[in-house]
Amino acid sequence: MAGITVMGGGIFGLALAWELARRGARPRLIERRRIGAGASGGLVGALAPHAPENWTETKAFQLDALLMAGAFWAEVARIGGSDPGYARTGRLQPVTEAGLDRARARGAQAAELWRGQAQWRLRRVDDMTGLTPLTPTGLVIEDTLSARIHPRRALAALAAAAQAAGAEIIENASARPAPGDRVIHATGHEGLTAAGLGGGVKGQALTLRLAAPDAPQLYADGLHIVPHVDGTVAIGSTSERDFDAPDTTDAQLDAVHARAVATCAALAGAPVVERWAGVRPRAQSRSPVLGPLPDQDSAYIFNGGFKIGFALAPRLAQIMADLILDGHDAIPAAFRPLRADRS
């Protein structure tokens, strides 16, 4: 059987290397810079669901991925001996007067669509402790499906588990796939651009030194506030289609920080640990793209996680492994690659 080379050491590449090795294959993963050098090596790590309404195949797929995440990361930790920082701690969102009816309707829909595996409910913020958002109604939406992952610890845990299961990981700019290998390209925004399937969106985030490892994450007006196991709280992020410097932070991140403190008073005065910027892969469809590359033998793409890569990677890696090892194609229609001229 031809060898298997995975190009790219972000969340997609590492999740696939682990899944292939777990099934008895011996993949080689090549990262030309370092593990987590791209967007996967960021800070935020919010694993959160779409709103439970206007249900689609993509939302159903995301639900399945979120529900399997606990078992996936527990197995990664067991085999590799490294904690990925995963916990299903839930999420809180402030509620406006105008949003009350919608919040109640979504709660009823979640009861049906989430199959009793999680809840979307209204709660009084005064009844809660820990990190809580400012809310004009005194109410918050609590969903018990959301989880958090520590991105860098998760990548290290996946690398350790994949190697323990028999994968080879190479961090070397000059490394190339062996002739005849089946090659899966999980190379972030550069790979999407080269394939004509998308590009990149810059994001900026930061972490504060504040220990609240068991607190739910907060989401308000596009802002993620995510407590992590290492005694930090991550805050992000921006979405910049036009940018000059891909890896530098600026006043836009200062504004994100200020909004976070205005949303959650407990963050005031917490020292900044790190400021981060990077470019996230965004496919033209806004969904991940996976499957055979058009007009290329034994070449595949596995890319485009954008803001949901960590949430979907465990389930998507299973689907890619089915295709590569067994020839079984169960790729959802929404995730199939399109040529640039047909998008």
C-alpha cells in the first residue's frame, strides 16, 4: 500500500494523523515550520454551537462533533499522556429585552434538536458565580453544550498521541512526501490560496492572567471570553479581511480588550499575558473543504476550519480516514471542494 503523508501540523493535520495511526496506518506528518505555527496555535479555543434554529446538515454535523469531543480528547490524553485542556464548561450570553422571545424559542428548539444531550436555557445572572457578563435584563442564556480547549496544549497532546500510535512527525522546511505517497494537504490559508479554494482572515486575540478554570465561557456581541485550565482567560477576536502584517497586533486588539472588560467586570485589572495575531484559513464556502483535489491523483485537501476548526476536526478526521483507508466517501455535500471558477 502506498504511504500516507499529511502536510501541515495544525489541528486538521494532527487530528488526521492521530486518526490514521489509531486505525493502524503509519502516516508521516510534515510541518515545514513548527507544530502550531499557523492559526491553530492561537489562544481562544471556544468550541461553541450554532444557534438551535433553521436546522441544516451542517448544524447537525457540528452537533455530532461537539458531542463526541469529550471522548475524543480523553482518548488523546490517555494515549499521549498529555492534557489537551478540554472541558465542557458551557457558555453564557447576555440577553436584551428585544432578544427574550428568541432566546425562549431557541430553548424549546434545543430541547428537540439537541436530542436531550444539552440545554439552552434562561437563567438569572444574580444566581450565578464566577465570570458573568453584564446583561440589561438580568438574564443570561446558558448553554451546556459549549466547551473549551487549550489550542496549544491540544496540538501537543495530539502530536504525542499520534506518535505513540505509530505516526512520524517531522518539523523541517525541506522535507517532502515520498514518491507515490497519498498526500493530504492541511496547510492552512496558504494551501487554500494555492488551490484556488479560499484564502485567509486575520485574527487577533490576547490572554489575561486570571484563574477561573471551571467557569463557563462568555459570548457577547461577537466577542469570546474563554477561561482556560492554565489560569488564563483568552479573549478574541478580530476578523480582518484586509491587513498588512499577518502576525502583529495593533489598536484593534486594544479595542477587543476594552470591550471584554466592559462585558465582564471581573476582567478589569487582570494583567495581559500574551497578545497574538495570525491568519485563519477561510474557504470560499465558509465551511471546511475536504476530499480529493480536482485533477490530481492521490492528492487530497483537508482545510478551511476558520473559526470552527477545533470543534469539527475530530469528526472530520474520521471521515477523511474512512476515505483514505477504506475508500468510503461520506463527505457532506457542504464540505466538498469546489474549483474557484465554479464557486
